[in-house]
Amino acid sequence: MCFFFSFVPATFWLVVGYFVLFSSTKTEGGVQVLGRVVAIWIFIIAAFIPMIGLYVTIADLCPVEAIMEKLQTQSTG
């Protein structure tokens, strides 16, 4: 479940990365290079977020699933 929830912040960072990349195309010189470098780093961050979510889900460390299981056991008895 954490894997699917990780798409929300990853999407946010992708949008921010594209905005930075688009903004850097409107500039010249060192600012353009800096904007591209920052955009690449933002894309790397956005790529790692679902990877971390997948690891947390596979390793059974997802706190959302633990809360759901706790609520289920409380409601059944």
C-alpha cells in the first residue's frame, strides 16, 4: 500500500522538476546550466520515492498496513 501512496509525492516532484526544467530553458548561461542540474536532481529524487515505497511494502514495514490491521482486529473482537 505504501508503494501506491508513494506516487503522490513522486508526482509532485516530477511537476516541480518539469517546472524548473522549463524555467531554465528561458534563461541563458550559467543559470540555464544550474537549472538543468537542479532539474536532474529533482527527477532523481522523484524516481527514488517509489523505489523506497516498494522496499517498504516488500519488507512489510508499511505503517499504513499496520494501522489497517490494528483497526480490523479491534472491529472483529
